[in-house]
Amino acid sequence: MATRDLIGKRVHALTIMLLTRREDLLIEEVEDDIGLDVIVRFQTEGKRGLREFGIKRRGAWAAMTKHGADEALLPFVQEMNRHGPFLRPVCLFFFTMENDGAWYTWVAEPIEAEDGNAPLRSCDEPDCRQLDKRALKEIIERVDSWHDAAFASLIVNGAGGSKTDHKQVKQ
């Protein structure tokens, strides 16, 4: 088996292993060429609306530092931006085989805006962070908060869509 195939299979397996540690996540493998490999969906107890984010997977054989991972992922971040802009938060997961390292970087990063809007920052360069269960929890919390703002700024009740209706949706 070629090294590239082996890396691809391990990257797939490691992504699924990490995501399936949480029972609240619905994982959909993407077959179409939309620039993503996985769409992750979840619902938050006590909140309305399905929340989701996208993942692109990459891997390499050699162990890497944060700086090395940032350098290795730069062309992939730039390539992904050609598929964008994305309308959902998107992460790039990066696994190294030699030391079982795991990194992630945002491609479409959810930003908390003070005006109540829900912008996504399109990242031109990677800023890799260690990927583990705690990091996945932080990713999901950021996506959840972003969806709170997105739903509040996009959804209005009723035909009129008055400011009163808008305020009620925010609550």
C-alpha cells in the first residue's frame, strides 16, 4: 500500500475517532467537491436550531511543531479559500503519523461581533493549535455561540419582521 493511501486512511480514521467520542455530533462524510470532507452537525440542549461546521482533513508522515504544521498547511488553506467563501465555520484538521500529532486551524473562523452579527473571518494563513478532546469542545462552543448570533440576526418571526419580532428571536 502506498504511503499516501496509508496516510489518507489514518487521517480519515483519526478524524472519525475524535468526533465520535462525543455522542451529540452527527457526522456526514461529504462526497461532492465543495471543499470539505466532513460536515458536523449538533443541537444544543435548550436552544433551537441545528448547528454545523465543516472540516477538511490533511495528514503528513513526519512529526511537526506548530511552525512546521503552519508551513505545511499554508497551501491547503489557500486552496480551500478558492472554494469559499464558506457560509458555515470551517476547520482544517491535520494529523501527523510519526508521533500521532493532531493540529487544527480555522479556515472560516467564527467571530463574536459586538453588534450582534455573526461574521466568519476568512483566514489566509494557518494558525495551528493542538487538536484533542478539549480543543474539539472549544471548537463546538465557538460554533454554538456563532450560531446563536447567526440565528438572532437572520431569523424573524411572522410576516412583518418588525423590530419587536427580531428582539423576541434573540431571547
